[in-house]
Amino acid sequence: MGRVYAAEHTGIGKKVALKILHAVFANTADAVERFRAEARMTSQIANAHIVDVTDSGTTADGRLYFVMEHLAGVELGEAMRDGNLSLERALRITRQIAQALAAAHAQGVIHRDLKPENVLLIDRDGDRDFVKVLDFGIALTVGGEQPRRRLTQPGLAVGTPEYMAPEQAMEATADERSDIYALGAMLYEMATGQPAYRGDTFTKILLEKVQHDPPRPRERRGDLPPDVEALIVKAMARKPAERHASMAEVIADITACLDALAAPARPQPPAAASPPPTETVTVTETSRSAERASAAALLLDPVDPNAATVAMTIERPTARKRDVIPLVLVLALVIGGAVALYLLVLRPSGDATEEPSPSPAVASAAPEARPAKKPAPTATAAKTPAKAEVAAPAKPRDEEAAPKDEPKDEPKAAPAAKTLKQARAFLAKAKTATKKKQWDTARELYDRVARGRFVTAQGHLGLAQVAMATGDVKDAARHAKTSVRLGGGAPAKRLLAQANAKLKKKR
């Protein structure tokens, strides 16, 4: 309807933006009235997130104009195409848009053409993502000042199809909930990197929107928090009554999602206490040569492979991992003290040839000590029957510590595409490789797109094409089906039909 110029107010030298109605519409009553209504409705909202209109008038050749604040920034659509929008950044931008629309709705103004190209991100007071909502050219007043003429013909849908609410497409009617739908559709695209609906024509997109729900956001981005998905799904409900009742509700849900993202992960509550299981600990009482071994060696550390053993079972509750070491040390000290007391006080005095036992403190400092080499058994010892079962020879420590052969690591897959720009670059290279029949290269590039967060439907479609070209019809059908589910559109559906037909023929 108009063209916008950078201009300067000659009286005060201030830089402004000047929007002038195209000459072709100068004599069209509806266009003139809509242009005047845009200036009037925009100026009456008076919100920091909506472009400010300061003046209006008529040029020397009879064309209408109005004056707006001059804004230097980046369109939200351009920021989305770069693929660098984090989820937190997307939610903060969406909340500001919702605040602007809440102010408009309070004045009885419905935007009706909310889209990324009508949102500008400017740098204000250190905030590089300060939102300005533009272009109320097809806005509608509800309950406030009505235009003198009906600005929309009956049955004429006005808006942008990707973001237009179903009721706008079907009945050419709109209210506050129509703007809520458009806001949800924009957040869907910011969060997943893909629009909710795709189509070759205006009509196809609107029919799909009226008849079917879009794929759930977490199907296109698996790490999306459930509360963010719930927010988007509710805002984009096909029936207006199932959406948020107002922008204030939307703002509250967005704030809750941002708070959840900022909150640190909470520790899980401890499980209910249950009776601790018991474990059986076997302590070995050895012959006199083993008694002189260290107290630490008594704790299941083999001392003499040929020593006679008597098993003694102690029942105790299983300790937690961090409590095991203190319990073991206490047990070692108790047993070591008992052994020392026996050796120093209670043992028979007739065995004068044996070496004195070291103190437990000295013994515990050398847990790896082994007893001296035993003399050859005498005939008398050979005739003496064993009092208990002979202990099995212990494995050498080197053998116990020897690591088992571990399987070699499989080659890792190339990293997935991290941004929309990178994903598109991979797709371009993959298509070139496909034309040259470099199937392995093409397959790897398509796979990196399919495992990423952006245009994954195209990645799966490419994998299906490569599989079909190399004769793997079953794999082609699988990837084509995934592409259809993710919004691959008509090409994916055609390829899926071809693959299914070949599989059916083989069967």
C-alpha cells in the first residue's frame, strides 16, 4: 500500500521514517481509509514495543503520509533464517511481542498480520533484542472506534498463510485469539527451525491448517522442554476456544517457561528408607605363620596359600559406599588388637623358635608383606590330619589387575548440523554429490542434516533418495516415511509411494 522513506524533520533536525501511500491507491476510498486507520490506531496504542506515529498529512500531489520514529535494526525473519536463536532468546522475544499485542488488544486493535517480517529487533539501552511491532495496515478495531467504511470484503481472507489463524482463512473473521495463534506459530518456527505448515500455494497451506494439526514441536526438536511444547500447542489450537483466553495468559506461560529454564536442576528427593540388606563377610583365621601377618592382610588379602582356614561369618547391614572404608578400618584395628593380645600374652610359651610378631601398627603399614619361605614339612607334620579345608591358591595380584581385552571403539559419526545455515550448506553439498553419484559422501551429508535440529525433513528425504538410487528400497521407505512425518511435503510422499510399490512387488 505504501513506501517508507528515511527522512528528516526540517524544524528540529530529527531523523524520522515517512510512510507514503502509493499513487495508484490515492483515489481508492478503501485504501485511503485503511491507511488513515493504520496511523490512527498505531498512535493511540502508545506502547514501547509498538512503532510510534507522531504526525500525518497530505503531500503536494495529494497522497497521504504519516510520520513514524526511525528504527535501525534487524527483522525477526532474518534472525530466524540465521539459525542462531537459542530457546531462551526466542521466548524473550516472544514475550515482548505478546506485551505489544496485549497493549493493542486493550485499545480494541487486532493486528491480523503478525509475522516475523513485521517484528524489528533494535538495540535499546544495551538490549540488542528490543522488540518493535510494525505494520498495522490491515488491523481491525473491535469495540472501539470503527472505520467509516468496511475495510474487508465479506469472505476475503487477509493475512499471511503460514501464521494466519484457521478462522481467518475460513470465515475472514478475527479477534484477540487470532493474534495469539499467529504468535504461537512464530514461536513454533523459532523453537524448531521449521514452520508448522508448508505448502506450494496459499490455498494448500490454509487447507492443511484447517484440516490437520501440525507435527508436535518435540517431534522436530527432541530436547524441547515439555512446558514450552504445551505453550505452543495451546496457542496454536485450531479451535479458538481451546487457546489462551488473552495475551496476559500467554505472557504468564512464557514467564513460567523462562523461569524453568533459568532454575538450576533440583536434586531428586531421597527414596523411602527400607530395611538394609545384609552381606556376609568371611574372615579367615590362619595358622601361626599367618597370625604374624599384617592386620590389613586379614581383610581378604591372601597370606599363605597352604594355610588351614576356619570360616567365621559375621552378619552386618550393608553400608553405603562412603561408609565402607571407616568400617573396614575399625574392623581391622579390632582384629589386629586381638591378634596382638593373643601373641603377646595368651599364646603358649613352648614355641621359642618362632620370631616375635610385629605390632599391628607396623604390620598395617606394609599390607603387601608376604611370610618368609616356609621350611620343608617334617614327617610328623605330614602325618597330622588337617583340621579344616585347605584354602584355594590365590591369584597373583598382577593377574587380577590385568585388564580384559576391550572392544575397539567404533568410528564416531560426523557431527550433526548445529545451525540452519550449516544445515543448508550440507544439503547443497549433498545434492552435488548425489548428481555425481558419490553415494557415500551424499549419505553422510544428508545424515548430518537429519540428525540436527533444522530442516531435518530434507535430510531424511535425501537419505531416502540415496537409498532408492543404491537399491536399498526398505531403507528408502523408512527415511521417506520419516520425512513425510516431519513435513517433507509432496516429494517425500511421492518417494514413499514409489518405495512401498517396489516393496509390495518384491513380496
